[in-house]
Amino acid sequence: MTNPILNIHNLTVGYPQGAGKGYTSIVKNVNETVQAGELICLIGPNGAGKSTLLRTLAGMQPAIEGTVWLMGQDIRTMRAEERARQLSLVLTHKLELDLVSGYTLVAMGRSPYTGWMGQLSSKDHDIIQQSLQLVGAQKLANRMVNTMSDGERQKILIARALAQEPHLMILDEPTAFLDLPRRVECISLLRDLAHRTQRAIVLSIHDLDLALRCADRIWLLPYDGKLRVGVPEDLVLSGAFQRGFENMGVQFDIETGTFLMKQGTNKRIALIGHGVNHFWTQRALEREGFSVQSEPSDGLTTISLLDEDGTCRWIVDGNDQMPYTSIGELLETLSMQHWAVMQK
């Protein structure tokens, strides 16, 4: 732990206000290290400065104050070729190089080593094949990029970044264009690559649940520009995670590890039961604006779950109808009851 891949010292980053008007600071006084084999997820609300911080760490824009040391070298003084051998970058924007094969795109990652002629050696070809294999994209090698799905393109981009043989990989929202299964696959792949290849990987992500489940450490960047760092569970238990998103119309439930929408309502209801049916019923009720409690009380509508032979039924007290056979039926009745009360 004494020789970090990345060492950040008193770093303040931001953007220029205009000619001669100085800079606006948005991330302030960062002092952190990134070790080999770590997967770090950078999270925070939109506009907090996540992309600005990543671009500064990658040497794409200057810091306002402080220094970034990559493998013991000040990133500001590194030649572009040397930096490209130490660090690879995968950005959010979609590819413009559609009419090339997957293999050709991955081969572009060897450019820091091939010189101006771009002649690939047998070693280069071996590394390209290894990179494709590491991300499970061998079958994409001969496919044109414009025929690939978003998830397949992302694998090829990660393979290209690996082909640079970097110590540090930085990815800006690598799951931005992916559906849920591909998002899970992508982050699981990056976690595996960090641990298996002992590369340091820093990425920004909006999928907070994935970050909590997969990151070795989280960098939490709220609007105040003060980076909070820790393992996911420590940030949750300390309250930092909840405070970081408390002004975004959601609240973090520390008991379930999920975000709930804040509801401007006084609707309360009791839900009696257990197991997976109870969990998803509570989710549905909270989505509809109910505050759900686990014990019945006077004057409070109570829903009881009845599980018979693996079939769930929902029973509402004071309701003469037969038990409900689906959450949809239950919600429809509760909505009608609430509307009737509102009209009185």
C-alpha cells in the first residue's frame, strides 16, 4: 500500500469563467490514493463535478490547485505518449468509428507503442487477442462496430483500453447507454478486471445500487464539492450516503439499501406479512405514496398477506370483497378508496 498507482494531493478542480476571469472551483482539496487492484466508483448528483474531476485526473485539463501523481510522476509533466502507456480513458460519447472491425478498434490501443507508422508486431497482436479474451469479446473481433449492440461496443472499448497495458483505467459513465442486464455485466466485468489484472479502475456511475454492490471504495461527491471516501458500507452507516442525495427528491432507506421517492402525502397503511411478497407489496405501496408500517393501529387500513400452497392473496381489513389475487388489483382498490375519501 506504499506505492499507489495514483496519488492526489490538495487537488482543486473546476472550469474557467472566461478570458481573464479566473476559474470556478467545484471539487475542492482532494487528498486520495488509488491502489493496484481497486475498483473505485465515483458517484454524486448531476452537476457536482464528476466528469470534471475525472478529466483532471486523466490530464485532459489542468487543475486549479494541487497535483496528480501517476506512477510517481506529475501528470502535468508527462509526455502524451508516456501518459497513454500508463493510463487509458473510456469516455461516454458514442463511437464515430462505425466502419471498422472490433479487432481494428482494439488495435488502436497499441498506438502508444507502435510509433507513427502504426506497424503491429507479433507481441502487439498477442496483446490484442489477450485483451479481447479478458472481456469475453473474441467473437466480436471480425464484426463491424456498426453492427454491434451498445453492450458489445462497450466491451470492445474496454478491450481497447486494456490493450494500452495501463496501470490505471478511467471510465466516465461506462453504463450510460446500457440496459439493466448489460449494466450489471459491465460493472461486474470491470470489478473482475481490477482484481484479476491488478489494474486500478476509477469510473463514474449513476447506478447507485451497482456502486454499493460492486465498488471496493466509493468516492461520493455531493454539491458542496467535498469528496467523501470509504467502503460502501461505511458511507451508508455514517449517513454520508443519505446526506449526499437528500436534496434530489429521494431518500435512502438504510435498512434495505434502496432509494425511495419522497412523497408529499400523509397516506399511511399497515402491511402484515413476510417474505418476497411482502417486499414487493411494500415497494408498490411506497411508489403509490403510502407510508408503510409493520404494525396495525386504530383507524389505519391494514393489508394482510395470506400465503396458501405457494399462492399469495392480499386481504384488506373492512373490505367485504374476496381476497385480491394481484398487487395490481390491490392498488386499484386502494386508489378508489383514497379518491372517495378525498371527495367527501
